[in-house]
Amino acid sequence: MQFTLADFSDLAQVVGALAVVISLAYVATEVRHSASAVRAASGNAANLALQNVYLEVGSNLQCSSLMLRGLTSQEPLLRDEEFQFLMMLHGFLMAMQNSYFLALEGTIDPELREALTVSIMSVKDLPGFSRFWRQRRNYYLPGFTSYVEGLLARPPKQTLDVYGMEAPSAIG
């Protein structure tokens, strides 16, 4: 059997088309792996941001005392303390807003967002959080504000007793 130049041309086109299909399949696989890696890195970063806030507040007696007093106080704290309390809580909610938007764009799993933002449920009915939210809610993006408003409308969640306890003085 004798191949003509046209036969070689047809064979080359078939091989070329097959190579394109294989290349596209390879690129699709790489894109999926890349997207998965981005989601994992974003989820880890969102988790670490909130973990660092908890560690800072939890490992610093002044911060934890201020946060507890700010959350449980019916009245605003002294001016400088109230400002510090509001800024700490604002930073905390900024980290939550970040995880909210990462979940919306599909970069992190919505279940992770819920796990990161569920702590709002434990403080939502405390007077200091209500005071904070009245003052600062307009500083957040509308979608996140609506999300938090939805959390605030949920029934109360069983929480740690720490917010309701009268803390003994460290100096006694």
C-alpha cells in the first residue's frame, strides 16, 4: 500500500487533534488540582486568622479581661477601654467577613465558614455585642451585614457559662 501526501496530511491531522484532546485533559486536571490547592490554602488562612485572634485574646490577661468586661457590661466601659474593646471586636468580625466572602466565591467550603462564624452565636445576646453591632454594623459590607443579621435572628445557642459568671478577682 502506497501512502500519498494527502494520506500523510490526514494522518497528521488526526494525530494533532488527538494531541490537542490529551493536552486539554491534562490542563483540566492541573486546573482542578490548582483550584483544590487554592481552596485548601484559603481555608487554612481563614482558620489561622481567627485562631490568632483567639490566641491573642486568650493568652493576654488584659485583652481577655477587657473583652469579657466589654461583652458583658450593660454600659460602655471607660472611653479608652471602650474604644479598645470596639476595635478588638471589629478586627475579629473583619476576619469573619473575610471567611464569609471566601465561601461566597467558592474559595472555602460554606461549612468552614459556618464553623468560623458560629462564635457570633455565643455572644450575640450579650449587651456589649449588641452595643458594638449598633455602632459598627455599617462598617461591614452589605452581604456580610445581612448574614450577621440572620445569625442574630436565630434562637439563642447554648454557650459557655463564662459570659454569665461573676469572675473572681485575681487579687484577693
